[in-house]
Amino acid sequence: MCIRFEDEAYHLLNVYAPAGTKAEREAFFEELEERFRDTPNLITGGDWNWVPRDIDNLGVNGPTPPEAHPKAQEFIDNAGLIDFFRHQNPNSVVTTFEHCACASFKRLDRWYAHDIITDMVACEAPVPPGNMISDHYAVPLRHGFAPAIMPQKAVHRMSNSFIHQLTIGDSKVRR
């Protein structure tokens, strides 16, 4: 989708990566790279069903190394995209997906955009699903404002013992 704002055109891409196998996701990201390689002012967000860093992949024992997805990372790198939340909050422990039965918490839902528009786009703190229809949090994105400040009150539902296991001193996780 192309959105015109003042003198600029922005291309908005919704991502819902396959939840099945890694091979399915990698084929999906390979196709995205072919189709959107040279798209200017690209803003893309959604459920990536993959995490790039251990801080975005939490289990009962804290952060764990994620499964590598080279085609996904290649798409992001070659398109010149930046994870806006991680850019603004490099060490924050925040999740957008809960799989309580497996005690797995991940930041699957992310916004990326071209590095040339980092000063025009800001990611806000994830919003827990109020209706419990989804196991994903909403991740608001703002255009044309200064970066959002992380809220001082809790937006995460984690036990104190889990927070202590993370052992990240400067974490933004709240009790």
C-alpha cells in the first residue's frame, strides 16, 4: 500500500510470516526480498514468527538464542530496514507473544522501516490483548513524532521469579 504524506510517499507492507516450518518462513522472506528490494520509504510490520535476538526470545530460564533465519535477516539488511522498537530501546525486555503452555515469550510482532525515516517513526509499547482472543500484543506505530517513552507502569504479566531469572540489570521489565 502506498500512502502519501505531505511531499513523500511511504510504502506500507503488512507481514504475516508462516508459523509452520523454518523452510516455509525462509521461502516467504526470500520472496519478500525479491518483490520489495528497491521499494523506497518502506515501513513493514506484523507477525514475523521469528526473532533475531535472544533478548526477544524468552523461556523459563530467561533469554535463549533464537533459531537463525538467514533469509529473513537478509531481507531486512538488504532493504535497509531498522527494527524501530529495538533501535529506541536496545536492551528492553519486551514480548508481544505468550505461549503459556510452553512458558515461551517472544517479540514476534515488530515494525521495521528504512533508516532514512528513523526520525519520523516511533514505536510505542506493546498493548496486551484486552479481549483475550489473540495471544499477540498490539504494537502501535506513530509517524511524525519524537520517539515514544516507555511507560512507567507495568504492561507485562510476568512473575517476580521469572523477572529475577532474566538477570538483566538495566531491563525495562516492570513488576
